[in-house]
Amino acid sequence: MAHYPIKAKKIAVYGEGTKAELTKAHLNIDFRGKMDQSSSQIGRNFAKHIGTVATVLFPLSDRSLKTIYHEIPSQQRIEINTYQTKLTPSKFHTPPSIILFTSPSNFESYTSLYQIEDKTQLIAIGKSTEQEIAKKYRVDFVLEAPTSEAFTALLEQI
């Protein structure tokens, strides 16, 4: 943000991490997606929030699925790829018994180094992640809206 100051009249964010960074920079957040909703539902709510005249800039990853973006009419959206998602898997000494995948690229990165054992339980956050995993493995649990309460309940269930 030091190199590219934000000059937008209003700012919307999807997640808590982005909100925290922008708040640290003393920027006001006008819309934040509710984490107990799917990204498609957040996109529909955002479309209602902006109405029919606002134009929205979406800074995206080169691997973005554009779930929220596609809920906004094409004449109201501008897309700019501002960063690249790089797959950088971590090294593990012992295979985990439960793996929580937060995105399709998260799953792709992990499986670029490791096979998933039959006994490993797989959790996907969101439909896109579930669909990517399901191409090769079974998905044991899906968190469509990853609230801390939903995640806690899932861990208690496991």
C-alpha cells in the first residue's frame, strides 16, 4: 500500500485478514462479506449493496475463481490481476491424520509433493475446494461457511 495508495471512495473486503490490514492503514471498510455465507451469496449481497451505478475494481490473483466477481454485472466491474498465487508446499515428517484445505490451489500445492493416505480425513472449505479434491479423493467434510463456530463443531464431531 506504500507504493499504491488507495484512492477509492468505498472499500469492500472478503475476509478478516484483508480487513485487519486495511484497518491498520486507517482505511474504513464499507462492506465486508459475512463468513457464515458462501462466496456466491456474499457476491449477491455485495451486488445489492453497490446498486446499479457503482463501478467496482477487483484486484485478483491469476488463479482467482472469480466467484464474487461473477455476481456483479459486467458493465460494473473492472478486473486487474495484481498478484500470482505460487504453489509452495511445506515439508512434513509425519503424514497428518486430518487435512483442512482452504482453496483449490492449497490442495494442488499439497498434492504436488504428497499422496493422501486412505485413513486421512479431508476437510474442504467451500464448494470449489470440495470439487477439486473430489476429482482424486473423497471429501469427508465440507465447510461452506467457515465460521469459527462451524469449525469448532466439526472438530468436535471428528
